[in-house]
Amino acid sequence: MKKQKYYVVWVGREVGIFKTWEECKAQIFEYPKAEYKSFKTLALAEEAFFSLSEDFIGKSFFESELTEEQKKLIGEPILDSISVDGAWNTATGIVEYQGVHTGTKEKLFHYGPCEDGTNNIVEFLGIVHALAYCKQKDLNYPIYSDSRNAINWVRDKEARTNLEKSDKNKKLFELIDRALKWLNENEYQNKVLKWETKAWGENPADFGRK
């Protein structure tokens, strides 16, 4: 049985996520400078679509199950840490994020819901919120996120979203500006780490709606 693939079209007749090659081809065939890529999981396709194509085109992403040996090499998560996660409703565009203590699962903060957002945005805001939370309470906890894009945005102090501003998402863009301002004006020792879902299971801050 052929495994399901998801096709992201960033530049084409229509842009979006398509479930068949035929649908994708209709958008990019003979279209000047079309940009597209296939993914094995919907989650990564969604993450890619709301990111820059250059972060994904020509790069390989490990999307299969890990072997026991690979899991051993990755090791175990640091339990005395904060895990953050965002939730994005693909039908409504409603977004929110939260942070929990990784070991105890105690909810430390939550924000949302907000209209017309993306998963990358709330994942990014969640990390910055966690960093500010730690600085306020003088904590040196590592911060876990399962979004490599959000981690890169924090590292580069740049929110590379393709989402267009609107009256609905005005508040979100204000939060992005505040988060970037905080990153540029504050230093922190906390490590921002990738949550290895395939080795450890769902992020403890996951909203459980998959």
C-alpha cells in the first residue's frame, strides 16, 4: 500500500497543502519558478507551509520511526525543564500556546485563543514566554519545543512568517513585536532544545487534539 504524502506549494497557481501529486502538479506544471516539496507527515507539511520555502527545499528531514539504537543515542529528556507547545485549528485559524513543567506536567502559563494565526507563531511566542518566565523567577530551566522553526526564530531573533497582517491577527503581531523586543533587550542562559517526539512521545505541553 502506497504511503500518504503531503505536497506543499509555496509558489504556484494555487498555494497550499495538497494530498495527491496530481493536485500538486496542477498547481506547478509549467508555472514559472514554482516552489514545492513533498512531506511524509501532515504536521511537517503544515509547519513548512507557514515558513519560508528556502528552509525546506533541498533539505532532508527525518520523518520515519526511530530504531531502539537511535533512541539510545538521543537519550532522555531533562525533566526539570519547561516544555511549550502551540495549537492551531486548521479550519478556524484559532491559535493558543501553553507551557508546563516537563517532569510534573504542572501548567505554568497559557495564552489564547487568538484569531488568524499559525502554529509557528504560537510555538515561537511560547518559547519567548518561557524564557521571560524563567528570567522573572531566576530559573535556569532548559526550554523544550517540538518546532525547529520556532527554535530558529528565537535563535535568530527574527519571526519569518508569511502570514499577512489583518484586523483579526493584529494582537498576534503585537505579541510578535513584543517578543522580538524582549529577545533583543535581554540575555538568558537557558538552553532552547528540540523535543524529540519520535523518541520520547508527545510534548508534555501538547493540547491532545491530534
